[in-house]
Amino acid sequence: MAFDANDLSPHEHFVVERTNAGEIADFSAMGGPGGTKPAVRAGFLRKLLLGIDPSWTIRTPGVRIKGARIEGVLDLTDCSGEGLPALSLVECEIPEAVDISHARLARVSFANSRMSRLVAIEAEIDGELNLCGVAPFGAAETLTAKLRGVRIDGDLLARGAKFARAVDSDDDAVMLQGAEIAGNVMMDGGFEAFGCVWMQHAHIAGGLTCETATLLNRSEDTLGEALNAEGAEIGMVLMRKAKAEGLVRFSSARIARDFDISEGASLRNELGVALMLSNAEIGGQVFGDGAKIAGQLWLQSASIARNLDLRGAEVVHRTSLSGATYGRAVDATSMSVGGGLMLQGANVKGELFLADVRVDGYLAFGGGRYINPGAWAIRAPNARVGSNLTFTLPENGFAPHGQKTVIEGGCKLDRARIGGRLAWSALELRGPGPDGARGAVFSFADAVVDGAIEARALTTQQDAFIDAVGASCAALDDEVKAGWGAEHARLGLDGFNYGRIDSEGERWRARLGWLKRSRRDGEKFSPQPFAHAASTYARMGRREDARRVQLAQHDLRTLSGSAGPFTWVLSSLFGAIAGYGLAPIRVVRALALFLALGVAGVLVMNTQGALVTQDGRACNGAVEPTLYAIDVALPVIDLGQESRCAPGRTSRAELSPGVAVSETSDWRWFEGVALWRWAHALYAIIGAILTALAIVTFSGIMKPKDE
């Protein structure tokens, strides 16, 4: 409908009159047949707003029309100057575009109107921009808002609005790239966008609220973006109960306060990234408790000033829509968290990757399910945790997946630095593990724990492996039998250092069984875990327990480390006789038995007439049998017994004549006196050895020392 300034319609006269009076031109009750709205020409509105006719006075609060149909394109581009008055087109039908690019207006409202296209590139609005309840006009059902570089000194309100991009247009649903908004952006209350909402490098002093919003822009190649706020500066982000299909991007964004996707927010971009917070700076907390994320959660190098709360969250990243194989679900490489990282009750299917993460508070996994069979379910090498790292159930009992924590696959905490405790309880490890391992793997190799390691109620398969190689902690506070998995599950304890053992009611026998599990496939016995346990016991004043552990260590080393049968026999005799220099009672028993054997030998020789004096007579009472046995056995003591009598033959001796070596020789095998002389020499040699062992044992050379 062409505009003729000299031929205003009655409806346009009505607008002039109401505007002159500072009132709303309300056409709600003037609809025609079938609900047809009264028409007002866009050209008339342009002239009215520009003040071309001095008789058309616009009083505060501006031009306000309700329930009309705006005919034609409303073009206010470049109409800035001192600024235009407020424009409010409420519950109107606007079939064609509204373009206020580079214009300046006091305030703009299209609340509950039906529109097709809004363009406001680099427009300046001194108040709020109200798009609440706007929806597409006509059968095409497309509505786009092109607001790049817009400056709004108030709020941008879009509660309940519905935007949809056109298939054949370059415009997307909402485009706010580089916008500067002094207030809030309210895209909540049933807000819908079919197409991307662009906010790159926007500046929003207040909050971005998308609570209960629906953002749909998913594509088969996973590159479709539902919301793009890369590099934006925003006061806070609220997306509780929101639904997004496609990538939600906040990479490199700066958020002054909180980022909230809690209370069942659903972000879906299967096979791709669902939420990207890489390099984002968040001045408050991240709330994700109860969120459901189908796709990857990227947090690489993100900086969160306070807590990261993912309690009860679900993150699932499948590598195929039809399979049960998973990829990296959460990538938080080099992320820093000023408070705690809370994952209690989370359900993560895929790898939870926390390499080089920095958490100033605590890191809690209790009550969650971390599923990635055949691979690492949790991987946090080089993590730095200021307080405790726990796999224990929360104090409030929150465990939505049962009263336990489940890890299917492997958990790697290698080289982590933990400022408090490392604790697990009601933890179940399931296989298969990573790198072809049949059972689950739980590794904290080379980790440094400033507090205690608390190990309780760990359930594993027989072929699980718990790797503590090179790790250290201030104390070991564990349930030896229940806290380290199945009895035959392997442990890696080589180089595992603990300052003390605080386990209540702990006994050395149970600890010994724990130490004996310390073997890896293809490795020989390692004495270090036994030596360290013994030194820890000694340092705690439990020297008898230390001695028993060292005895077991030597026994195992004898079994596994002998160079051959001879050394094995010698080592075994050393252990049996003297407990490797650690068992005085064994030496005492061996000496007593040896002396008793010697006394018996003296008596038998004397009875057979094989013990004679230097002049060849029977010794009889010339020596005391016990003192004679001691004199022969102890080379360092001369009791004057051995010089009186020695093995020989008296005239009445009853000794074996032996077997002649040959008819021409006087040499004989097994001749009685010769046997006793050999027995005498052997007794002296063994006595010397036993004496040496006794000296080593009673001197304490082999006893465990404090480290």
C-alpha cells in the first residue's frame, strides 16, 4: 500500500491522535472479519517517527500501537541524529521487514507481534529492546533477527519468542555478533530458536538467561551450532532446564559470575562437541548438577574461579549412534578450578580426561559411574588437587546409581599431586581395562599425596591391577584385606612410600599378604616393598613386626632370586638356621640342637672306643662330653678338652674295619676311625659357621633400621 501523506486512513488518524495524547493506539477491539487487523502503512510510521509533519506531535513515551497490521517495509535505516522516539508495535502483524540499522531510538518493542524479519545492524537503542512473544508471520514460519553490533542501554527481552531461519537465506535465527548490551539478555520462558543464536564477541553487562529455552541447529556433520558466544563478555549465563541440539560454544568467553546449566538442562550433539568452554574465564561457579549432555564437554584451559559442580550430571559421547563404544566424553586438559571439582553421582560414558588439571579445593568422584570398557574411564595424569581426592560416597548419601562408585575400564592418576587425602570406599572396578588388560586398572603411580591414603571396601576382579609404583603419602590408613580388591588382584608397590601406618587393628600377617601381591607380569621379586614396610614398622616402634616382614622378604628372595641349586640351599639354610640374621631364637635352637648332637657323638665314640688320649688309651673320664662338644664347635674358645682326647682306636674298640680299596693297599673305605675323624672335622666346620651366624644375629647387623 503506497503512502500518501495527504490521504491518511482513519486508522492512521487514530494513531496520530493517540500519539499526540501520549496514549496507546489500541486496535484490539477493531478487528475485521476473520480477525483481520486494521492496517497502518509503514511509510506513515516512518514520517511520524521522523517528525516530518510538525502537526504530528509525539509525546512521551513515544509511538505505541497495539493490534494493527503494518503494511510495507518499515525502513528507518540511518535515522539517528538526535535520536527517534520510542517505537512500540505490540501484538501486531508485520509481514515485511523492519530495518532500524544505524538508527537511534529511545526504546523498541515488538512484544507478541508476528514478524518475518528484524534488522538492527549497529542500531542504538537508549532503552530496552522487547521481543517477548514474537513469532514468525505467515505460512513460511521464518523469523530472523539481524542485530550485529547493536547497542542497547537496557535489556534485550525475548521471553517466549520463536525465531526460525529461512532455508534459502544467509540470515540465521538471531545474530548478535559484537552487540553491546548494558542490561540482560532474556531468552527464556519458552524461547525457541530454529537456527543458530550468534553472540560472538558480544558484551552483555547483565546476564544471559536461556532458562527453559529450546535451541535447535543440529547437523549430521556435528558442526551445526545452536549457540555461539565465542569471545563474548557476559555477566552471567543461566541455561537451567534449557534444551539445545547442536554445539553450544562459549570458547574464550569471559563470564564475570556464574555459568549455570543445572536442573536437567539437555545439550545434545552426539558424535560431536555438545558444550565448548575451552579457554573460557568464569568468575564464579559452573553449575552442571543434573545436566544431560549427549556429546563432548570441552573445558580445555578453562579458568573457573570457584566450584565446578557436575553432581548427578550425565555426559555420554558415543563414537557411533548404534554402538556401545565411547570416545572422550569430557576433555578438561589444563583446566583450573579455584574451588572444588564435584562429580559425585555423575554418569560419564566415555573418557573423563583431566590431564594437568589444577583444582585448588577438592576433587570428588563418589557415587558416580565412569564407563569406558577397554580404555581409560578416568585419566588425570599430572593433576594438582589442593585438598582431598576421593572416591567415597557423599555424606548426604547422594548416590543415584546405587550405594557405590563404579569405574569400568581404568583410572589413571599418575604423577598427581594431592594436597589432602586420597580415599576410596564402596568402589567397584570392572574390566576389561585399557591396553588389552583383562581386568580393570587403578593407577596412581608416582603420585604424591600430602595426606593419608585411605583404602576401604574396594571390589575388583581377580585380574585387576592396582598400581602404586613410585607413589608416596604421609600415612597408610587402609583395610588391608578389603581395601585393595580381590585377594589375587595384582598390586604394584615397588617404590611406594608411606610415612606411617595408621590402620586400626592392623596386623603384620595381613600386611605380609598385601606385600606378597606386589608383582607385575614378567617381573622378578622386588624386595623394596618389604624393606619399606619393615622400616616403617621399625620407625613406629613395632620392631618384632618389622623383623617378621624382613624374614618373609628373605624367604621370597631366596625362592625367586637364587643363582642356582647351591646358592638356594645355602640361602635356605641361612634362613632356616638364623632367619637371615634376624631370628635369634632360631640360632639358639640350632646351637642347642647342634651341641646335643655333639654330646651324643662324644658318648657314642667313647662307648665304641673311638675316643682316645694321646698315649692311645680309652678317654673314658678324661673329658666332659658337653664341654668337649663345645670346645670342638666353638673355635674362638679353648676349654682344654680337645687337646686331651681325639678320635682313634683302643685295643677293645668295636669299629667297622671298612672295605679295602685294593689288595695291595692299606687304604679302606668307611673305616670306623676315619669316619669319626671326618665327623669331628665336619662338626668343627659347622660349629664355626654357626658361631659366625650367631655373632651376625646377636650383633643386630641385619635388623631393620629406621629410615
